[in-house]
Amino acid sequence: MEKISVGVRFRPSTSSPHSDSSRQWQISDNAISLCHLNTPISGYTFAFDHVFDASLGNAVVYRVLIKSIIDAAIDGFNGTAFAYGQTSSGKTYTMNGSEMDPGIIPLAIKDIFDTIHKTSEREFLIRVSYMEIYNEEINDLLVLESQKLPIHENLERGVYVAGIREEIVSNAEQVLQLLKLGEENRHFGETNMNARSSRSHTIFRMVIESRAKEEDSFKEDTITDAVRVSVLNLVDLAGSERIAKTGAEGVRLKEGKHINKSLMVLGNVISKLSEGGKQRGHIPYRDSKLTRILQPALGGNAKTSIICTVAPEDVHVEETRGTLQFASRAKRITNCVQVNEILTDAALLKRQKLEIEELRKKLMGSHSEVLEQVLLKQRNDMHKSELERDRLATELEEERKARYALEHRILEQEKKIENLMNLSVSAHFSSACSQKKVGERSATPDEAHFLAFDHLKTPNFKCPSIDFVVRRPSYKELESSPIPDNFADVADEDLWTRLNKGRVTDLEAFQMTPPLPVQEFPSSETSLAHAYSRNNDSLLILFYTIIKLTSSILISTDPPLSISRSLSRSETSASNTDLRCNALPRPSRTSQVPSQLIAIDHCLW
């Protein structure tokens, strides 16, 4: 476990040396305090690993804070160095520098190639890339057109930017030319606080691969070491800013919002990592693309150094205090650092043989039987492991062949089942067509499909109902002729008209009422008889209707005929209704009572 190295650097003051400010920052060894009239203010005192005043140049900062990370990157350790602070505090100058005072990135590039040239026992391969995060979009600074590159992650490479251009370089001059090209494509802007303000975060990345050189590749006893792969990130962050001080509007305002958001997420990640293991909780790496790319460097497998740049003016006291609080939290973060090696089976086997030979040399002058047995045991274990590996490889190959054969057999069985299903459907369709009557139309393909699967339907065993309900119909009391005051044998014409309400009846045209049609129901004769027996009232109503109709007919006879009827309706009325009709001969014509009416009259009685 290794803690993050944190240093604070003050830039030269831009205020007048004769200003009347009563507050100023004072440096004492590695401590910083805000003093009011030379008296430290409570809550404004901080201590760090290294503190650099305005008189020290970039070379001192690099040698004290960054040089160890560069050496570790050459040896196979991941390394990250980045500058953090408010806008116009000197971050870009610290990282890039100038011609007279080169920054950390140019010094690191020269130092890497100088060390490689001095290392004769290993061979190196260097790849470089340069990207920026502008408005939460990743652009490749080594290509002209802007691209929105995605971030991916896998077990082999970890977190990386997909589609980024990587250039293989062999000397420092090539890298410096690529760095100059990237700076030309980077986004800069002018604000009230800085004439050339960085509007994006930049990450300059170097991938260093190395392995031991082979003295004679034709000898069988040569030792090929594992390949070491390390990643070095040199980050120049855009500065946090306040709109009231920068006066940003339009595009600059939008850029400032994205910059402050990503820096806020970085601060949250640093705050979470600085807490204890049990109290840490979720770390929001994915809330920003900056923290997502720097995830291995923050609490992961990397040596990390942070340079916090601050402004000494009294007007920037609160921004300086926020930067120092960020540095104090980052100082408590620990990383688990280890060498990144890629070991092949051949390299691992040769390394084990080398260890065995070293143990044998130690036993040349010793007669210890115990150590000899240990050596033999190691040889036997190594031999067994080789045999086990061969056996597992053979079993794996056999299993692959068996799996292929099984898949082929399953495919054949599926084809057979499909053929049988087609034959079954065709057979059912043929049988259904053969059973159709002559003259019927041929079945469509859809009907044939349903006919083929009719035998799969659930049969209906429910018998149809044979009962029906007879309801007593509703009827009104039929109207009858008014009863005259006096009955006589002969009625005059006025009385005749009044009794018949002006109607003239033609007896010759009179016909019998046709029988009521009986509705056929799908039931047996027994149920019909039972239904009619329960509904005798319906017949009574029918007969009563016929009587009413016949009573309205006045029949003239010689001698006069008098008809008197009395019906009893037990279900329709509680009282008896007596109907008496006297038919007097009409003065204009006479006729005999039709035989049909007399037959009806006798039947009713």
C-alpha cells in the first residue's frame, strides 16, 4: 500500500507589492497558514508532503514530486501525475512550461528516453496518445476532425478509450512534435481572469512495454522474461471558476459548467476514497468521464502525484482554501501498487527452470539429503503439472468433438420431427377431404389446417335443454257495446247504430278465426304435453277472446234470438263478469245465424 503524494505550488502574485491587504498566506517548511496581521487564522492551516513557493521553477517540482513516478513507470508500474486548481493558478504552465522553463510533460519525456538508452539489458516499445475532454466529450488531439470516443473496460486492458490513435515513437523529438500538434487542436478561450484559459481537460498517455533481451535466440537455455506493460498519465485539468469573476457568457458559460461539474465529481471521488474502508460506500467513478479514465490512478494500481496550484492574492482566498482542502483529502488516499507483467506459459516454465537451477547450484557443495529431496519433489511436481496440462488439453479437445457431434445429432432429430409433423398434417388433410360429400366445395388451406386438428379439440358432452317456459301473456279487457237502458224486441236504427258504435257487419264475409300457430321446440312429446297441461289458462283466454268477438255481432232472427252467456275467470279476476247480449233484428235486412257460429256456441257451453 502506498499513499498519494501531494504537493502545493504558489504562483507569483499579480497584485501590487504595496497593497493594503491584511491577509496573506505564509509558508513554513511544508505547512501553509493564512495569517491576519501575521497571526494564523483558525481553520486555515494545512500540511502537505511538499510546498513550493513562487521562486521555484518547474525543474524543482519535477525532481521532487514526479521523478520517482517516471522511474517506476519504466520498471513496470503504472503512474499518474496531474495538476489541480482554480483558473489562472498556473496548472498549464506547470505541466507544459515554456522554452526557458520546460514543464513536467517535456521533462518526463526526455527523462524516459534517456533512461531507456542507458538500459542495455532490456528492449522497449513506446506508444503515445493525446486526448481532451471537452464538454464531457472525448476528442483525439492527434487527428484533425473531432470525434466522440467511447470508454470501454475489459479484464486485459482495464479502462481504456476505444478508437484513440496511438503513435509508436523511438525518440523524444517525435513525442514533442506530437505534443505540439495536440496543443494546436486543444480548446482555449479568453476570460476576465486569463487571456488563454484552458477550456478542456487533457490527458497525455504513454504506454511503455519492455522485456529482457535475448543474447542468443538459437540457444535452448536462453531465458525469456515476462513482458512488462505500464501506463503513464500526465493530466492537465481545466481550472474551476466562478462566473462572477470570469464574466463567462454563451459558449464560455457552457464550458465552465461542464468543467465545474467534472471537477466536483473528482472532488466527490477523492472524498469517498479518503474515508475508511467500512465507511467508504459507493465511489461514483462513472459520474464523469474524467474520473472514469483516472479510475486506476485513484485508489487503484498506480503511483499517483497531485500538484495543487494556488493563487496568493487576497481576493482568491476562498478558492485557495477549497484547493487546499481537496489536497488534504487526497493525501489520505492509498493505492495498491504492483508491477504489471504479462506471463506466457513458456515464460513461466522457463522461470521455474531458472529457479530450480539456482537451487541446484546452492546444493553443489552441500550434502544435505533433505534439500535434495525438496529439489526432486519440485521436479516431480513440475512434471506432474505438465502431464496434467496435457491431459486437460486432450480432454478439452474430446469434449469439443463430442459436443459438435451431439449438436449435429440434435439438428438431425429436429429435422425428422419437422418432417413427421408435415406428414401428419398432410394425412389428416387427405382424410378430411375424402369424407366430404360430393358437390361440396373444396376446403381452403386454413380450413384444412383446422380439420386436421379437429381430433385435438375437447368434446362437448352437454345435452341440449328440452324445457321451455310458457308465460301468461298480458292482455287488456276487450271493449263491449254499451248496454241500452230498455230492452225490447225491436230496435230502431238509432239504437242499432249506438249499440254497434257505427259499425256495419257483413255476416256473409265473416270467417272463423284461424288457429294459433304452435311454435316447434326441440323437445319430446311428453315435455310438450306437460307444458300445455300447465298452461290451460292460455286456452281459456283464447276462448274468451272468441266470445268477445262474437258478442259484437248482432244477429237478426225470426222469431228474435236471445243469447245469454256467463263466464267465470278464476285466475284473471276475483269477481264474476256477466255478459249479456241481445241481438235485435235489423230493420234493413234479416238473415239466419250461420251454422259455424251455432257450432261454436254449443262447443263453448
